Amino acid sequence: MTATETAPAAQAPGRRRLLDLVAENGVYVGLLLLIAFNLLFTRRFGEIDNIRLQFVQVVPVAIIALGMALVIGTRGIDLSVGSVMAIASALLALYLGYGPVVAIAVALLGGAVVGLVNGVLVSVAGVQPIVATLALLVGGRGLALVLARGRLTEVFDPTLATIGSARVFEVPIVVLIALAVAVVIGILVSRTTFGRYLVAIGGNAEASVLAGVPVRRTLLTVYILCAALAALAGVIQTARLSASDPSFVGNLIELSAITAVVVGGTPLSGGRIRIMGTLAGAMLMQLIAATLITHNLPDSATRMVQAVIIVAAVLIQRQRGAA
Amino acid sequence: MTAMATAGDVGRASGRRERVAARLQQGGALVVVVVVTLVASLLFGGRFASVDNLLGILEASSFLGIVAVGMTFVIIGGGIDLSVGSLLALSAVLAAFGSQFGSVVAVALPLGVCGLIGLVNGLLIARARLAPFIVTLATLLFARGLAFAVSDEGNTIFRIDPDQAVIALGQGSIAGIRIPILLAGLAFVAGWVVLNRARYGTAVAAIGGNEEAARLMGLPIARVKAAMYVTSGLLAGLAGLLVAARSSSGQSTIGVGLELQAIAAVVIGGTLLTGGFGSIAGTLAGVLLLNVINNVINQVGTLSSYFQQVVSGVFLIVVVLVQRYLTREQRL
């Protein structure tokens, strides 16, 4: 078994190593090329205002993609993140009367509860992740609309306004929050037993059970974590826009987040989590949209180019898997 | 001896339970549809149980139904097709756009393009062996982008001239029944025959159940899989064409999230997302159920339409939990 797998590799080590290198770092290569193109051909791209704008715009997708990467690492998927964003946004507006701290806590808690339901359905009841979280995508959006009575609510609060638009040393607070989340998740994945459990479950759930990995508890935790991060993204989005509109907040963001994760080199088949790649993937997709728009290409072109990038990314990764 | 006898008894008993469980799983959705319909008829009387309202439910179900037939095959074959909602919109736009060149173009253009995108899905999944989820996610983006590109970023809504023959596909009726309902019925009957009586249906289920075993049996895996996605694309295209003909226009914003509704209908109908097993009749029940619930909630004037989403979500959870329990029974 091992012999047959390693034999072809020995025949063409150079070519294989090159393919591996490209496949490993394709997302960074793509990102660097895109940045180089923009520096050369896009006016004002390198200006601090624009750089700040790109970072601020990528924050919600990046935060959600980090949680999604953990879920996908366990060979799962979470389609409900956009609806969780909407629930968090609706709760935030609803409880703002009790002060911003309470409101944010309730919003995050509400998201975590949805994650708990996802986690119980997946880990205890053994429902397939895609179906379980599809149910909460549908039901969750409805719940958010019921909570908000289907209306857009304007959100005025000095604390939230500060979170949404203030800067520390010229860096927007929302970007700092996203960076902090990325660092914590990165440590969680690479330095803790929890991180090792995630990858073990994604690689082979049955073997993990036999090896004594607490599969249920780990899965429960990961779905709660993913939903709590989605709720955080919902809070940030609401704070930035000073408004809560549950029928639009987070619509289809699950697809953007999954795209960022996959383009970043985390396979949908689980067993491997790449945090830096996920962030780069989110930024790549954001910059593609921004580049095409500033060069007067329409929204439709953005979607089509993104589609091609997704297929190209998985094809390159597939090459590596096949090699 | 005694030990063997008891083992046999247990086997027989669990065999019976297994059969009951299997029957429940296949027919469960149908039973629920009938019950919900009867209860609604009792509660709302003529408002719900009128011929007009029931035909309205059938017509509303027909577009989702056509898409769901294709989705059933894809899911039984172990795949998933997220692109159908975008394909429906693309097809509607192309049908309305094409209608200015005559009805033949209005039919051929959308079906051709949607079939082609289905073929791309199929080749990337079957030949390049990429994950169906991510491939069809990409074509979801691509098809929606194309629909926007054709319609000047959604700013142009093409109209279909009322004297074009293609209008009849959406608005005509035969024996008092609208043509979309008839076509959806045809799609379900054809789907049932192919799945249960044709070699192709057996091949799809075999591949979804165990691809490696199917390969060893000598089934043409790539061809069967590619055909699955082409069919799904064509059916989504047909549904879009009918929507355009029904509304005399093609809008690029329709069909968002339709893929999820179709998957939900298929799952409610007892088809397993793991592949290898499923039922077309169940999918029909699933589609009808979603629309009956929708209609009932509209009848209760005091309930906001958002409750429909909450109810659908809760319903889906209950169904998959029951299914999960039943399939566990089968395994015993």
C-alpha cells in the first residue's frame, strides 16, 4: 500500500515537489499577484484609506470563515451562519435598552444556542451536518424576522458606534477583533489537544472514537464556537451599519465563508485545517470583487471570475491529492 | 441449537420491524401531507379545500417539483447540486431574452445553456473528481453572474410578447389543468419509471450506495454521474422556462435559495443524503408538503409569513430525526 503510493513520487520528485509547493501556497501566490496588479494598475490602491477599507470589509466573512474552517476540518459544514448573524443582529437591537454589554452578551448567547442545536443534531442525533444546519438556516432566518417583526431597526448606541468605527493606532477596532479571533483560533488548532481532536475526527471519525477522542463533546464545542463567531460577525456588522435588518444581514455569507476556507486549502473532506490560508482565501475573494469593481467591471463579472477561481483552486489542490 | 433458533427469531422479528421502518420512511411524508391537508380542510373549509386553492398549491409546487426530480437523482447518486436556483433564474432570463427571436429560440436557448452548465458540473465532478458541493457552488455563482450579465446587471427585465407561442407553456391549460402542473406530473412519472424500472436508475443508486463496488461491477461511473448533473441542469432550465412563460418575463433575481428548498423537499421525502437510497414519490410528497404548509400559514391571516420559515425549519429537524431513528432500526 505505502510502497505503491511512494513509488511514483520517487520517479518524479522534482515535478511533484513543485506541484506540491504551488498547491500548498496557491492562495498566497494568487493574493500576491492580485496585490501586485492593483499596485500597478489601480489608482489609490496603496493608500491607507483603501487598505483600511478592504480590511474592514473582509472582517465579517473572515471571522465566520475561521469558525467554518474548524467545522470543515471535522468533515462537517455549517450552512446556518448567515441566519445566526441575523438572529444576533435582531437580538442586539431588541436588548439594546438594557445597555450595550447586556445586548452584546444576549446576541452572542443566542448565536451559541443555535450552535448548540446544530451540535446536538450532528453529534448526538447523528444527523448529517448539511441537513441539520440547513434546517437552522431556514428556521433561523425566520426566527430573526419574527424577533424583529420583519422590520429594519436603527441602532443608536455610543458603545456600538465606537466598536463599529473607531480606530486604535489607525487600525479599525473591528479589524483588531478579527485578528484576535484569528490568533486564538490559530493557537487552538495548532497548540491544543482540542485542535488535534478536530483534525482526528475529520480524518477518521470511527478511528477517533476507538482512540478515545471525545468525539461528541468536540463536535458540540466546534458547532457552538462556529455559531458564536457568526453571532460576533452579526454584532460587528450591526455596529458598523448602525442598523439591524434581519432580512438582509448575512444573506448567503455561508457560501462566501465556505469559499474562503476551500480556496485557502482546507479540503471539504476534512482532516486538515489551515487558518492562515482561510484568511488569505477570504482576502483573495474580497480583493477580486474590489479590483473588478474599481476597474468598472460589473457585479456579474465578479461572480463569474470568483466561480472560475474556486474551480481552479480545487483543481490545483486535486492535482496535489492525485500526485 | 437453541441459540441459533433464538437468533433466527430475532432476525425475523427485526426483519418485520425493518420492513415497517422502511415503509414508514418512504411513505411518512405522504402520510403527513394527507393529514395536514385533511386538518387544514377541516379548519378552513372551503377556503382551503376548494378546487381553485388546491390547483393553486399544485401550480406553486410544479416549478420546485421539476427541480426536485433532478435533485433526487443527484442525491441518490451520492452528489448534490447547489446550482439549480441560479440556473432557474438564468433560464428565465434567457427564455425571455430569446423570445424576441421567436418561440423556438426561447425554448432552445435556456435549455441548451442550462444543459451545458449541467455538463460542466458533471465533467468536473465525474472526470476531474472534484467535490460536488464546491463545483456546484462555483456554478451557482457563475450562472447567477451570467443571468445578471445578460440582463444588464438586472436592470433590464425582458418581457415575452403575449402572442408568442411559448407563453402557452406557462399560461395555457389542458382540460382545466395548467401546463406547468402537467409537465411536473410528467417529470415525476418519468423520474419514477427511470429510477425504479430502468437500468440507469439502478446504476445511479448503486453508485450512490458504494461507488467502489459499482466500479468493480463494471458500471460506467463517469457517464452515469455526468448524466445526473446534465439532467438536473436541464430540469432546472425547464422550470425557469416555465416561470418565465408564466410571468411573461425573465428576472435575474428569482430562485435564490431554491436549491436549499429542493434539497429540503428531497430529504423530507425520505431520500438519504448519504446516497444510494431514495424515492421519487417521497420527493413529490416533500414538495407538496412545503407548499401546503406555506398555503395553510397564508390562510391563518394572523400569522406572519416569517413563521412559515420557522415552521419549515422545525419540520425539517423533526423529519430528519425521525428518519435517523428509522434508519437505525433498519440497521439492527
